[in-house]
Amino acid sequence: MSDACGCGHDEPTEEGEEREAGKLWQVTEIRAAAVAGMLLLAGLVVNLSDGPQLVRTVLEAVALLVAGYTFVPSTLTRLAKGKVGVGTLMTIAAVGAVVLGEVGEAAMLAFLFAISEGLEEYAVSRTRHGLRALLSLVPDTATVIRDVEQSVPPAELRLGEVMIVKPGERIATDGIIRGGRTALDTSAITGESVPVEVGPGNEVFAGSINGTGVLEVEVTASAQDNSLAKIVRIVEAEQTRKGEAQRLADKIAKPLVPAIMVAAAVIAVAGSLLGDPRIWIERALVVLVAASPCALAIAVPVTVVAAIGAASKLGVLVKGGAALEALGKIGGIALDKTGTLTRNQPTVIDVATADRATRDEVLAIAAALESRSEHPLAKAILAAVDDIAPAENVEAVTGAGLTGQLDRAQVRLGRPGWITPGPLAGAVERMQLAGATAVLIERDGRVVGAIAVRDELRPEAVEVVSQLRREGYHVAMLTGDNERTARALAADVGIEDVHADLRPEDKARIIGELGRQRSMAMVGDGVNDAPALATADVGIAMGAMGTDVAIETADVALMGADLRHLPQALTHARRSWRIMLQNVGLSLVVITALMPLALFGALGLAAVVLVHEVAEIVIIANGVRAGRVRPLVAQGPAAQETAPLVGAHS
């Protein structure tokens, strides 16, 4: 629990989390409270039946010992280290009540406090357990080829070994398919309900469910270092990053505990000098409990843990409370074009020719220059040619194109401006107005052709942009493509604010300018857009599954390739932010209302404890609401087309 709370127990161990996340009755504090409650009930029965007072007192004393054991020893340990907290306040109040002869009041205080602590422990452990449950997606055994097929635990898999994955089995660790084709169910990891078609050369991830085919998968990551294990480690480490609301709660809660102790001492001393010491000492003890900030200290953490755990089940990786809060306060979204709004699968859609060259000749020259390039446009051109004869002496001109020699002729490929379009100026303009990227081809100083390559919009892009605008977000598009192509695609998707011809540093500058007007999120691939992602209030990496750089550098990572996860994540974060504010507000209202009532004797010790603990239970229950989310549902043809290509990341 939070140090600001100091409620009397340490952080639960992982083993404890696993145990306590199962059943409520397995929580130590709840079991102790149940025993104490039965003893208090027995004491009440003795009192109502006019039984011996000694029997009632003994029952109440035993109840106090049982319930007090859940927080008094750990409170004393913390006190020895110089740490005070709510557990300290409760211990002082219980001891004071006993000194005043109110053993029943002390027992009731300990009973109620043990219940609230148990419920808090259970709620936080359960939400943390929901995140670690991702690790249970890995099967207990994997079939590996070691001369013969053997079943081994995933932890014993070695890099380079080949696993056999049969239909219906889960993949034990990350790898690359070396044989077989199938449809993989990745819904538990990426949140996408549509199976992904994969085959040789595709990357696959731990926890995915094999469909109908038998796969041979080469192991590329150990069980301790696969994608699922990294996600859990990163999120658990980043949960300590506190957001504004949590820092505010801590700023109030930490100094409040010693201030309360001083105030209670002043009330007890001053009241004793001016009136009945017994009355004022008792009121001081009640004030001590009334002003305890335990509910305030847990108001934000329980919400953050629940919200982050729920997001991970949707395939949305949120890096701590700071990122969650920032995401919930976003006012604008900047979307990179390639790989975010588009599929990052460019294809050749048109070829214009000049100087008596044929379509095949133009494509052959382009393919010869692009034969060793890894650029997305190169892949599109190469895919359009059957037989490729690589050019010689190929050199890249940064930001412009390629030069080389083919059949003793000097050839060039590049963007308009570096190569003059000449007779193809009209064709180039037409291509750009259609939303395509135009590439010019030149042979011996004469333009022979123009190739139009277009990266098609994601089918869900129009729906997502429309939803973002309806929900009040300012939407902008950032791209390194030319102005005409960018505006054509932006018009198709419904974006008016377009920034084109941008280098990576230009994107960062534009994000900074937009951020002066409103809080901005940048959505990109996490690698090429790194400067812009770092500059934005929230950096969101798209299609990050298997991309370590994206997961580690972005504030939020969308593990799948379905853009509909973006508005879903924003809605989830906004709702979680509202729940945080509700919890902090309720905590402060309870403290503010109880203190004067306690000071003037309107409420006794047990009544104040009851109100406090009921408020804490309400706050915990409200915080846990942040863990309720609905997964995306496949929607018609568009959903089928948005299934991600496993292992393909821009």
C-alpha cells in the first residue's frame, strides 16, 4: 500500500498476490475480522442476556487482539523505522480507548479497520493479478524437435530450436514460422477478434492460439524474455510513475498524519485544562481517527492499477499512472499517415510512360534500382515485376532517390523536383491528386516514366477519425509525403488539419506548436516518429506487438493493428481520470465533514471509524470500476481487412 497511507502492512509479494487474488476469504485481514466479528457478536449476546460483565470484556479483549494483530505489529515496525501512517493513528486510538476503559470501542475500531484493509488488499491484488494472468496464456509444455519430438516446459526452450504447434494449441514463446500456414487467434494479446493469416517468415508471439494448420516455429525468445513477459515487467515497473492526481493525494496525505497527531495532542491538553479531561481526551482520539487519510491515499492507486490491468486485456499497454492521467486529459490527436492511417502495404496503382518507353521497361528500370532497397515503396515496385536484373553502381541520394547503371545507360529514380517531370507533369499531378506517391524514372537524362504508388487507407480509418471528432478531439495528420498526396488522403478520411513534407524533426516541431493550444497525443510507429512521440504530451505507438523500441519508448502502445483501439483507449482513460477525481473528492469531503463532528462530540469513536471505512469501501469499489472494459467486436468486411500482418511493423 501507499507510504502515505501507512495502513499497517507491507507491499504484497507476488506469491501473496497470486494467493490473495483468488478468494476474498483467503485474505488474512478478512479472516481475522471474521473471527473478531464473531467474538464481538458473542459479547453483544452476553450483554443482552444480562450475562457476566467479565465474560463480555474478555470476549471484546480477544476480538481486539485478533483484529489488532493485522495492523499493530507492522505499525510498530514502521514506527521503529521513523515512519508514521494511518496504522499509527488507529493504534493510538485503540490504546487510548482501552486506557479510558472502552475496550468494546477499541475492538470495534480494530474490527472495522481490519475489514477495510482486507478489502483494499483484495482489490489491489486482484487487479494486479489480472495483469499477471497474461502469463498464464503460455502453455505448460511445448513440443520441440531434438532428434525426435519431445515435450518440454517453455522455460527449457533454447533459441534456434524448432517447436511443433498443433491445431488448437497455444504458442509457448515468440518465434518465426519456418513451415506451415494457419490462422492465429491473437485476441488475448492484441485485443483483436479477427484471426490473423500467417505463413513461413511471419513472426508469431507467445500466447497466440493456432488455428487449423500444423506449424514449425523457430524459437527467437526465451520464456523469460518473450513478448508477454516483457509486457508484464514493463507495466509493473511503470506503475510506480505517479500522475498529477496521485501526487496531489500524496502531498495532502503524507504531512496530514503527523499534523493530525499534533492537533489531537493539542485538543487533549487544552480540553483537559479547560474542562473534563476524560471527555476531551476521548474527543482527541475521535479526531485522530476522523482525519486519517487512508481513503485519500488509496483513492488513485486502486483506480490506476485496475485501469492499467483492464487496458492490457484490450491490447493497450499504458505505462503507469502518469501516462493514464495524461491520456485522459488529451484534447488533440496527431496521426502519422504511413502505418497509422494507412496499412503500410503500398502497391503500384498506375504507370505513365514517355519517350516511347513501355510500361514494362519503366517498371524494369525502377525494379533494377530498388532491388536491394528495404523501403516500403521499393517493395511495392518489386512486387509488380516478375524478373529483376539489378542495376550496377547504385547510389542513394538522401531525400531524393537512387542513381545507377543498367545496360550501359545512366538511370535515375526519384521524387518530382529532383527529377523534372517534363512531359509527365500532368500525369504526376493526377497521381498526387489521387492520393498516390509519384516516382519518376529517368534514362540517359530523359524522363521515361512515372510510377504511382499508393498506400491504401485502413478500412476503419474513416470511422475512427469521425468518432474522434464527435468526441471533441482536434485531429491532425502529419506526414513526410507531398502536399497533394497528403491532402487527398486526408480528404478521404475526413481530416482538415494537414501537415506534409515533414522530416522527423519537423513533426516534433509541429507537435510542439499544436501542444501550445491543447494537450496533444502523437500516434505513430514508435521508431520513425520517435522525436514527435517524445515531444507530445502522450506518445502512442501503433502496432507495437513485437517491437521492443515502441513498447519501451512510447507512453502508450497499441499492441494490435486495429485503429479502433485508439478511441477505445482514449475513452477508457477519460473515464478512469473521472473516477480518480471522484475518489479524491470523496476522500476530502469525508475528512472535512468528520473533523468538526468529532471535535464537538457529535460522533463517537466507533461511528467515525464506521463512516471512514464505509467511505473507503465505496472508494475501492469505485476505483475497481475502472477495470471494466468491453473488447472490440469484429464488424463486417472492414474488420476482416484490419486483421494485422503478424511481424510486419512500420
